[in-house]
Amino acid sequence: REISFIVGTDFGITAKAACRSVLKWMPQHFNSEFRAADRISSGFHPKLVAWKNKDSQCHIVLGSSNLTEAAFTTNYEANVFA
């Protein structure tokens, strides 16, 4: 029911088109926020997704994937789901 999405301000790394796609994807019935980490001058590079489902089960995806074209097409990315 809640989604927080935080990106760095170096949009050379995080593609603006990917950010727009996330905004379109975010369910309107959720309490959602999309923020930029504007107080961090450089080096903000997390890759973490965590959520709790309706049965109160917690999940996490942690890894190296970026929201870039290369991450989805040519790079080798490593992620773990727990």
C-alpha cells in the first residue's frame, strides 16, 4: 500500500526515461512517493527493493541492477531475492 522510490541526482546514471516509466507504473491507489536524493552530492547508488505482502511476508531484492538501457540489454547484473 506504500511505495517509496528514491533516485540519485546524477541522471547520467539513472535514465530520465526509466524514472518516467516508474512513475507511470506506480499504482495510483498506493500511498506513493518518488524522490531525488538531492542532499547527496555524488555516490548515491543503492539497488534495493523491499516490501511486505498482504500476508505480512517480507521480501527484498538487492543487487547491482541499474535503471539504464545497458542494465536491461548488455550488462551482466547480479541480484538476490530473499
